[in-house]
Amino acid sequence: MPGDTGAGSLVLHTRTPDETRALGEALGRLLLAHKARGEVVALTGPLGAGKTCFVQGLARGLGAGGYVRSPTFILVHHYPGPLPLYHVDLYRIAASDLDSLGLEEIVDGDGVTAIEWAGTLPLPADYLSVALGFETDENARTVRIGAAGERSRRILDELRA
């Protein structure tokens, strides 16, 4: 799994979309407390697994304004706040088209970048990964959070606590 650097990942189970949002909100509060400008949250999982639900909670925890919706057709949404959120969706983007999107400026910018379908993008050395998967109950999800890099590992350790 991307982001799992041997220190272990955090595996959680949510039973409802609200619980998935609450997990994202807890991570957002930690990122805000750390003033984690330039942090990348790389989200993976099948369609409907809850990636956007997680980002909705992340935005709330960051204090980012606006209703978070799937950026599938717009590619990048910006939500201003004390620590801005950039919500990126690469579902319909070929790897050869990534250079033309200007993602480097966003990732290196003043906020947190949450990237859905992050598997097609070369990730920075320091980032958090969030892999969401289905469980047998239709609303239940397995959420595996990993970290690459020192700052992200510290944040993951605090989330674990």
C-alpha cells in the first residue's frame, strides 16, 4: 500500500458515511493543528467506497468553507480556510495528461491537497495515504491510513493515539 513505510498503518472500520466523515474530520483537525501546509492525502479505493465522504470530513476539520462534492468533472476544487483544501480527482486523467494540470503548484502550495485516484500520480516523499474498501454491510468501510515521510508519520501516530 502506498504510504505504508513499515511503521505500520492504521486500520479502522466505519459503519456509516457519517463515521467516515468523522474520521476525515479528525485527520483534518490534526493537519490544521500542525499547520501542515503542503500535506498530500492520497486517496484510493473503488467507486463508491467513500473517498469524497472522507474528504468532506477532512474539509470540516481544516475549517475549509464550502460544500465538498466529487470533483470528477472539474478535476480540482479549492476550499478556502485557515488551511485551504485542494480536492483533486484523477479518475478520468491519463498519466500522460498529468503534466498539463499544474498539480505541482497545488501540492507545493499553501494548503492540504486531497487526491482521489492518486495511484496515477507520482507522490511526494512525505504524504498520507487513505485506502477505503467495502465490507459486507453496504455502508461499512475499511479505512487503511498509512504515512510516508517524517511529518506524515507523526500525524499518523497522533491520529492512532
